[in-house]
Amino acid sequence: MQSEPETVCNVAISFDRCKITSVTCSCGNKDIFYCAHVVALSLYRIRKPDQVKLHLPISETLFQMNRDQLQKFVQYLITVHHTEVLPTAQKLADEILSQNSEINQVHGAPDPTAGASIDDENCWHLDEEQVQEQVKIFLSQGGYHGSGKQLNLLFSKVREMLKMRDSNGARMLTLITEQFMADPRLAIWRQQGTTMTDKYRQLWDELGALWMCIVLNPHCKLEQKASWLKQLKKWNSVDVCPWEDGNHGNELSNLTNALPQGANANQENMGLFKSLEYQHLPAHKFFEEGESYLTMAVEVALIGLGQQRIMPDGLYTQEKVCRNEEQLISKLQDIELDDTLVKIFRKQAVFLLEGGPYSGLGEVIHRESVPMHTFAKYLFTSLLPHDAELAYKTALRAMRLLVLESTAPSGDMSRPHHIASVVTNRYPRWFTLSHIESQQCELASTMLTAAKGDVRRLETVLESIQKNIHSSSHIFKLAQDAFKIATLMDSLPDITLLKVSLELGLQVCL
């Protein structure tokens, strides 16, 4: 800076196979990242390699000297730095002259300028103490003064390292996780039976997501995975380690604010991604012809969204299930479907309809399986222009909401304890049920709108609504929707839709 006096800093940088393995600087600045002086020297070395004289390892240079040259070299070195090195030099000289000293039991001598062995692990320099100290400071601030933002910047740095296949990514995340586990607030919350704040829980979510990236990395070795598994199990066994579901008590927050609503839910059944253009990049030769990274990414997303999964127990994770699903669908909606992607949609829709217990759209699903309403609405609107029959099959199959249906009790009902067990387990604690029912209603309304003018499909959709929707308020809303759709100004009234509206209205009254 112009206002600051010019200072001279002594900087030392060690390299090993094109990586900076250690740094020191006399400026004394302590941070997770390199100081400006280390960066400046590194850039100078990169941009002007000819200006930095390259020497052989000092051991090679000493080997070329005769006895007189070696004595002169040592004496001059001591003279120049006599106050710093003279005590060490005298101590080493005494040990070398003593035949029984430890130094004489080792062949040769260390050479810090020679670099590491080719078999030794080499990785970028990371000041582990500073990482731990910075995370500890950010956590102690409790999310205030921008500490949450700083922690997210650290997470971004880990993601960048993983992208570059830098082994420091896992090391840095390990250090961050250890500080999270050592946060004293965890023990307080556990003792008091209170839940952590939403912002803090989101940081833990990011930790979990990054660990998944690490353990699923196809380039890491089996011994690395075994080591991480051992460490993760160790953390998981600690009493204060938070549950993914959170504490099941005191969690009934306002879901209206927690969950996105309506068609514009993720605009702010994510604004950064709106400017992205997705293109087909050719995949490697071992993939099928015509496949690209985009087609594979879309197919993996469809597989994941269609998997049958049991609704988790806690409020926070139930909210997260809805939130994550809608965020992924929002990303998919930014992709323009071409003929290649439509084929992927058709193939996956058929697989999900014919799939076994792994499919959320299969014929038989678990009663507490996460509903497919939001995903099916996206599939329906995507497939409708290309394969209407498949679109309706998918949406109608997804209309189920088995958790609200009464199931036939099992066992000997003549015994009172059997009856009690069935009644208490009839309705699980689905905190997000109102949101799920609204998504079910939106799916039905979307099908009603698309089926206008098609008597057969309108009757099929009506039957599905009457069978699967249990909320009178949502049935009334669908009656209103059907009436509006049937009486649009630009066309004659749709008699079948009017009948649908009438039947739904009567169902509410009865």
C-alpha cells in the first residue's frame, strides 16, 4: 500500500514435484492461506524462471569439495551467522568427534535441499493449526459477524481442492469437522434438549455433503476409504454428534416459511443457474454411442428422484427431503429437452413404472415411502408433448398418498394389545404433510388442465382424485380449478370438466 512504508520480508518456499510443500515468511502474518509475500515469490518464480538460479542439492555440492574447501565453507558459514549457528555448530562438532554419539550411528546426513523420495507422499502445504484456529473462532462467534459466510468460504475451498484432486481437500475437511465436533454448544444443546439453529444445521449439512463427495471419489485408494470410514464411525460414536434427523422434540416450527411454495418456489411442482447454458459434451469412448455428460447427468438425476425412500423421522430432515427434491428439479427445468433427452425421460419413466421395490413409482411401495407428486408433475409436463399416454400413466401412479389410507389390521384382533399397537402406529409423524398434500393437489390440477376436451382421461383423473386425495379443502380447490378451466373465455364450456367440478363439489358437501 502506498501509505505504508516499504518493508523487506524473508521468504522461503520448498517445492516437491511441482507442489509447494512448506513456506515461511518473516512478516509473521498467520492465516489459512498463503500471505501476499509467498504469493508474490511464487508468481515471480513461475513468470521468470530464468531469474531464479537453480542449484544442485547441497549434499552434491559438498561432495565435490576437497578437505580444504569443506573447512573454508564451514568456517565462512559460521563467521557470517556466528551468533545464530555457533552453539549448534560446536554441539554438532563434539558429537561427530565422539564415536559413541547418536549422530555417528546414522549413515550419511540429512539434506533439506534434496527433496523427498519419489515414493514419499507429496501434497500442498497446509497450515493445519491455522485452519483449526480459524474454524474455532468462526464457530465461537455463533453465526454472527459474517462467521457463517467465512465457514462457507472454507467449504468452497474444500470443493475447489476436490475438483483439482488435491489431497488437502480431505485433510482440510477433517480439520474443520474436528472443530465442529469440539464445539461446546453441542453439549449444551444436548443437555438442554434444545435444537441447533437452522443456519448451524445447514453448516452441518454442508459437512455431510462434502464427506459424501470425498468417500464417493472414484480416484481415491481403498486404504484411504477405509481410513475415512474409521474416522467417520469414530465421530458418529461421540455422544454430542448431532443426529441428521435432529432432536424429535421442540421442532414444530412454521413450515410455511421453511418450505418453498408454488411454481416460483426456488426462483430466488436457484436464480444463479438461470444464466447457465447446458450443452452436450461427448463422453469417453467406453460409453454408449450418442451419450454425453449431460445425458448421463440428467439420467442420474431422474434415477435419484425416482428412488423409493422412507420418510425420515425428524422435522428438519423431512423439510430437507422436500427442499432437496425441488432444488434438483429446478436445475433440471433449466435444461432444454432435445430428442436425445426425451429418450432418456421415456426410458426412465418406463423403468420406474415397471420397477420393483427400488422405484417410488412401482406398483407396490411402502406405506411411509416419500410421495412422488412433485417429481411426477415434472415428468408429466416434460413427457406430455412427446408421449401423452406415458405422461398420464406416470402421474396417475404417483397420485398415491398411502400414509393417509387406513390399512387392514394384521394379527388376532380379538386380543386388545394387538388393537392398541395398530392404532398407535397408524399415522406416523409427517410434519410436512400439509406441504405434501398441496403438491398432490397441484399434480391433480395439472392433469385436469391438460386433459380438457378428453372425456376418457378426465374421468380417469377424477377417479384418481376421489381415491387418493383426502383433504376436503384440496378437493374443493380442484373443483374450483376444474370450473375455471371448463369456462375459459376463448372456448365453449367443457361439459365433462363441468361435471368433474360438480362431482368434486358434491364430494366436499357430503
